[in-house]
Amino acid sequence: MKFSFEFEVDQANKLLICEAYGELSEVVDLEHMLKTIVKIAGKNQVKNIVLDITAFKILLTNVDIANLLITFQENDWLGDLKIAKIINPEFNIHNVIQGLAESLSLPIKNFENRSEAMLWLLFDKVRAEHK
């Protein structure tokens, strides 16, 4: 379990852009990373987050991810934040996360490139295949 993430704030577009690298195998580490990203967004007064995880492997069970997303939803940790994940489509876990997020009404969506992610975040537009 070695991972890291970097971030930058795009003040012009009011975006937090994060990139995660490595692999993660403990749910507590994913929770910590997501809470940190939420805190950074709040501190910088941004509501939209681009989370590039194309170089990041999540090695958790579906149950662990479901429980974490339920906790996020029950505690309203995202508030009015939106998270656009840029994913590597080879990893099926991202489809599981998006499906669970949708069922819990969490504003988390998968995209394969940054431009589509930013369209959704800034203008709430999504191409048909991502709906």
C-alpha cells in the first residue's frame, strides 16, 4: 500500500484538481484521502473537484467501498461538492463506485478525460454514454 496524491487549485474555474498515484488496499486510507480532499476544497472555497485516478489502483472489496460511500452519504461529508473522477476504464472497480454513488445520490461521476469531467463540473453537461 503505497500511494500519494497531489493537488492544485484552479481559482479561475473554482476547481480543485487532484491526482492520485500508486495503490491503496485499506479502506481507512481511502477515507482519509477523500476527507482530506474535501477539506482542501472547503479551505479553498471550491465546489468542484477533478480527481485523476488513472495511475491509482483501489484494491478494496465492493463491501468496503459501499460502506464508505454510505458513511459519506449519511454524514453528508460531500455537502454540495461534485467529484469528477478521471479513470482508467480497465479497472472495473470504478464502475462499481459510480453505480453505488448514483444509488446513494452522491455527485460522483466517472470520465475518461479531463475535458469531459470539466464540462460536467462547470456546466452540468454529460455526453449520452456517461449518463
